[in-house]
Amino acid sequence: MNEPTRSEDARIPVTPVAPATPGANPPAPAHAIAPAGPATHRRAMLAGIGGLAAGALLTGKAHAGPLDPPPGPVTSTGKPLTDIEPRIAINQTNTPGDASNIFRITQPGSYYLTGDVLGASGRNGINIAVGDVSIDLNGYSLIGVPGSLRGIRTTGLRNNFRIVNGVVSGWGQGGVSLTSGGFGVDSLIENVTAFANGGDGIRANSNAIVRACRSRDNNGVGVAAQENSIISDCNASGNTSTGIVASASSRIENCVAANSGAFGIFLNAAGGTVIACIAEANGLEGIRTGNDTVIQQCVARSNGRSGIYGDNGCTISQCTAANNNTTNDGSAAGIRTLSRSTIIGCASNDNGSSSRGIYTSSQSTVADCAASGNAIGIDVLTGSSVLRCAANNNSTGVNGFIGCHIGECVSANNSNRGILIQDGSTVSGCVVFNNGSSGIQCGSNTVVSGCHLRSNSTGILFTSQCRIERCAVSNSTSHGIRASGDGNHIEGNSCYSNTLRGVWVQGTGNYIAGNTCRANGTNWDVISGNKCLVVNGVNAGAILGNAGGTSIGSNVPTANFTY
């Protein structure tokens, strides 16, 4: 018998049949269910497609072109070129120049470069003679030549300019100048590089924004703007004058100014802020501001004079000044302000053997600062306060003029004095140790209280009419407490292990009470004519329980004791 073909061998699967339910109709026999052949499948598919098409037509989802096109010639339905590129190309057709300008813009609008522009002697690159102008340099360069004028300049009193995205270099009188021959008020200059120009790199007028620009090696200012302006994210280096300058009520932020011939950053009038900037290796001050300005989170390093210098009423916070005063100017400092200023949370280090770390004029406050490696760590004038500061490894740690307050400071390892204050000042709660000369040295009518002094030459040295109280003075290489004048009040102090004398009083009319001395070279050296009782304390026997001991030698409450 011949083998069956595949079609003849097709089997119809047998579906198991469930047991019949009593009273129900019996199921059809399995051989009665015919298999679906290829023709049946095709018919079903075509019927489905037809049904979908009909449904789409009925619901309006099917789309096609018009069956009856409109009469007339065929016209384009695309956008005109002016819609695709609405800006105006800068060229001799659209922006023809004249004897002084390669190109001249005389109508408001948005313009763009289509290629590099080569300068010419005696001519500007682009002259803007109207307001409301936007120029996209489109990544191209305006390239000056010897004898050329400015890359971009304005004429007349104009407003609203925008210049972006390109390079302006080598122009004889300057790069971008919106103030030459007029005033470019309300301008935006962004992502422009100006370098090797014969004048200022970038200069805008008032109400300007200069952002993300670079200006280097120009024969003048790097970036400049007038009042009420913002200069941000700019880099100015190697310019012969100031790196970045702005006027009153302006803001300079996130900028770097380096290797400028004059100031690094100069806010040249009252008001305004300088935030998060770096000024390094500039010829004069790194950052210089006018009255009532704020300088915050800045770094000034290796500048010729002061690192940061603010006028009256300034606030300087969270700044660092280091290695400044490379010209050894005696009036310079790492951080310096005039009167009524506040310096908070700053560090000023290694600013030279002839300069101060932090230096402020009268009625100012220095708080939470650190100064090391300077001639004077912190130096304040009349009526100022120094609070919670550290002044270490200077020549003198802290210097306060008349009527100053020094509180809760640390002054250590200075080669000369730890703290020096003049008449009518106070020192309280300070730790002063290991200074080469006096720990604390005072003028007349001063108060020193609650201080801890250790391992200085003389612990506390003062003249007349002073009050020295509740201080602990130890391990001085010379004297613990030394009063060289008259009429002082010395009470409640402890002097121990000082090499020469514990308490040395050289004047008369002094009140000396409740002090203690022990283990000094000489515990007490007090000339006649002073109010003083010294008692050598008596040791008590062992005490165990609720009572015992011996009087230490006197019941007089003002007695001083040796023990």
C-alpha cells in the first residue's frame, strides 16, 4: 500500500467530550466539525479589511486629496524664505557701509553674519546707528587690522541692543563698544570673545547684561558696564587696565579676572555686589568696590596691593585672600575696608611681611575670621569689634585702636604680641598663647577679663587705670601680670609657673585683691603705695567627712594668696 501524502495524512484532532448531562442535548460528533481551509482564511481576511475600510469611511477617518482641484495654475503651499530666516544678513546690499564703517545698520531688526569680516584701516567693522537691533555673529569673527577703529560701535543715544555668539579681535581702538559716539542703553552681550584689541575689549552702558564673555589681552579694560548692570560668567585676563568694571548698583558674579594691569574687578560706585569671583595676579587690588557694597564668596590671590578692598559700609563674607601685596605696599592688606563695615567668615593668609591680613577702619566688625602669616593678623581702628577670630603665626595677632572690643578670640604663635589694644578698649574670653612678646598688651583705661594666657613672654602688660580680672596666666618666660602704671584694679587672677614674676606692680595707687600665685620665680613684686594684702596659704590636714581643715591664712575677702 502506498504511503499517504501530507494532505491525505492530515489528522483532525479529537476534542474530548464531557460526560452528557441528563436532559441536555448531546454534543455534535467530533467528525462533524469541518476544518477551515486556505480559501476560508482568505475570505475571512478580505471581509475584515473591507469592514475596516467601511468603518473608516463612515466615521470620517479616511483621508485623501481633493477629487476636484481648484482651477488655475499650481502654486506653492510652502513657507516663504522670510519665514524660514526672518533675520537680515549683514552684507553690502542690506547694510552698506560708508567711509568710516564697513557695515552700517540703520533700521531696527535682527541681523546675522554669514562669514568672517576683515577690517580696514580707518574704519569700524559694524556701526549701529539705530536702536532695537540684534546681531548674531553666528560663530564668525570680526578681525581688525592695523589702523582699524572698533569692531562694533554705536552712534547716538540708542536703546536695546543684543550682540551674541562670535569673536571680535585685533581692532585698533577697541572690540565691542556700545558707548563710543553714543550710549548703548539696555544691551545684552553674550558669548562674545574680545581679544588683542587696541582699546577696551567689551564696553556696555547702563542697564546692561554681559554674560559668558571672554576678554583677554586688550589694551584697556576687559569688560565694562555702567550702572544697574549685570556681568556674569565672564573671564578677563591679561588686559592692560582693569579686568572687569561696573558702576553703581551693579552685580558681578561668577567671573574671573587675572593678570590685569590695574584692578582685577572694580565696582566703582556705591551699591552693588560681587559674588563668587576670582581675582588673581592683578597689578593693584584684586577686588575693589565703592561704598555700601557686598562682596561674597570670592577669592583674591597674588595681587599687587590688597586682595579685597571695600569702601565705607561694605559687607565682606566668606572670602579668601592669600599671598597679596606683592609690591610690599605698607597700607595694603589681604582684606581691607573703610569705616562702618562688616567682615564675616573670611580667611586672610600670607599677605606679606609689611601688610595686614584683615584691616578695617572705625566702627567696623570683624567676626569668625582667620588670619595667619601677615605682619598684623587683624587690625581695626576706633570703635571696632573683633569677635570669635583666630590670628596665628603673624608678627602681631590682633591690633585694636582706641575704644575697641576683642572677644572670644584665639591669638597664638605670633612672633611679637598676641593682642595689642589702645586706650579705652576691652578684651574678654580670649585664649592667647606662645607669642614672642606680650600675650595681651593694653593702653590706659582698658579692661581685660576672663582670658587664658600661656607661654608668652609676658602674659598681660598694661599701663594705668586698667581693670584686669579673672584671668589665668601661666608659663610666661618673663612675668605673668605686669602693671607699669598707676591706679589699676587687679582682681581674681591666677598666676603660676611664670619664670620671673607672678604679679609685678611698678606703679602706685593700684588695687590688688583676690589674686593667687604659685610656683613663679618670684610670686609677688609690689612697690609701696598700693592696696594689697598677700597671705601665704596654710595647708590643711586630711579631711574626710563633713568638716575639717584649717583657715588658709586670712578671713579678709580681699586678700591675695600664695599657695
